Amino acid sequence: MSTFTFLGIILLVASILLFAYQAMTAFMEMGTSNEFKFENINLADILDVSAAEWSEEISIVYLQGLAETLLTMPLAILLLTGAIFFFLIHAFTSEKQIRKK
């Protein structure tokens, strides 16, 4: 197992656990009412306000939009995207092994 596969598995497990945590939290907050409120955790919620404001100081508009998108994107999706990225790196950089019968 390569390092890229190991990182991909860690990010995939973290993404699944975070999604399960958010679903359990939504069910616990529902209580006896019929209102299901699923709230995503994103980087803006985790980071300090001063750390999140650096995206407004970027002078290039496209990079500023990209930074704001990454800050507001659900963290579970970011982790899943990272896992897929590392799995693809492993798929394209690993040596192909042919099994001999």
C-alpha cells in the first residue's frame, strides 16, 4: 500500500465519520418534532474569523472566489474530494503489476 493510498483511505474514513456525525446530530436535534435540520460543517465554521478574512484580501478576483468557495464548501465534500485525488494519484503513479498464474 502506497502513501497516497493510505492518505486516501484516511480522508475517506474521516469524510464518512464526519457525515455520520452530522446526520446523528441532526436526528438528535430533531427530538420529538418533525423538523429535520441537517447543517453542514465547513472551514469557515472551524477557522477563526481573522483566518477566514484573508480571502477578502486576495487581489485576483478569480482566486478570491475560489478561496471563498473552499471556505464555504461542506468539509465532508472537501475530505471526499481529497480522498479521490489521492486515489487517482496512486492509480496513475503506481507500478502496474501483472499476476502470473
